[in-house]
Amino acid sequence: MTRIDARFAALKAQGRKAFVTYVMAGDPDREYSLALMKGLPAAGVDIIELGMPFTDPMADGPTIQAAGQRSLAAGGSVTATLEMVREFRRGDNETPIVLMGYYNPIYARQGGVDRFLSEAVEAGIDGLIVVDLPPEEDAELCLPARAAGLDFIRLATPTTDDRRLPMVVRNTSGFVYYVSVTGITGGPAANAAEVAPEVARIGKAAGLPVVVGFGISSPAAAGAIARVADGCVVGSAIVKLIGEGRPVTQVLDFVRSLADAAHAA
């Protein structure tokens, strides 16, 4: 059982939904980013999605694109991201951490996939979301990651029909990330009434928890989506505050308000 499996089992026993946050590693710098990351569990975060900075993030809107640029300017990299995780694990060995990003920085790094997976496991990573590797390319990273003991979390979208869905969930583990709206991060608001039947359909096909992200930017929205899913993800709304230069304590207060709403669902 991975940390992700254990966390969902514990939440189910408590009758609670999962609250997941996305933050970019190294944004706006290592010190701030690490302090924020260390504060997330106490603010109610069940799973941390940690972005790996990349120069061409095709699935991300302007807010997260800017976060990646800030991180890269401050020395952000795959290596720096893994070092942040190692530091986090010195004080927290329970909170699941999922790396979210793109395949190029993994593939292009010296040592490639094998080195990346070895170091990710050693650092304390629990799962991967790599948005530009479709199921047809599972041999590139998904299957080696599963063999190394990491969950490989796949995205399903409003355009993932019943013919495509079995392939999408075939090698998925941990949970399925349902993208509630078409487009990029930071886009239109998610609609709980539209999300609910998709969550049921995907959960039945996958036999896994379904967590919904994109278009959730307020406690009310987090609560509404959590009521119809196994959990919700908030990213851009948090990253926006970081980009505005808000102090870590203020960002964590906002995170806590989101977590409280999701857990009350």
C-alpha cells in the first residue's frame, strides 16, 4: 500500500473527502517554497502535488506558467525539486507527494528515466502525473514507474469517452485526476452538476478514487466539487497568491479555508 492508498483509506474511514493542493517547486524561491510546502499538511492538505518547472508547460494557464518561470529564474530544476522533497521528508514521512509536470525534463536529464525514478523513490515521492505522455506511451515512463513502486496518475477529461476511458485507466494507480473543464489551468469554473456523472462513470471504470481539478478557486467551489467526487484539487488560486507576493502565512490561511470546505463536504 502506497502513502496515497493509505491516505484515501484513512479518509474513507473518517467519511471525509481528499483535499489536494498544487504548488510549483521553487516558486518564487527555494526558501519560500519549502516553508509553504512544510506548512500545507497542518493547513489541512491531504496530498501535495508538486510541480516540476518546465519552459513549455502546454497544459498550464498564465498563472502557473509564470510560477514555472519564477522557479526557473531562481534555479528550479528536477534536481532542486527532488532535494526539496528530501528536506520535507525529514519532518513528514506520511503526507503523499505527487510530482506533476512534463516528460521532457525527465527524458533530457542525464541518466534519463532510470535515474529519475531511482532518485524519486529515494527522495520520498509517491506518484507521478506527467501530462504529455498518453497511454500509448506507457512503456516510456508509466510501466517503469509502477515497477519502481510509484503510482502513475492519469488525467481524464470531459472528452474522454467510453471507448477511450478503458485505455486511460488501464495502468493508472493511486487515483484518477478528472479535469473538470476543457482547456488549461486557471480557466472557467467547474460545475458540480456536470462533474458528478463523469466522476461516477470514471470511478466505475477505474475502481479508484476520482479527484477533480481545474476551475476550483474558492472554498464554496471546493466544497461543491468535493461533495460529488472523492476529492478536489486547487492549484492556480493558490499560485496566484504566491505570484502576488503574499506571505506564506497568508497563503496557508487561504489553503486552510479551502481544506475546511472540502472536508466538510
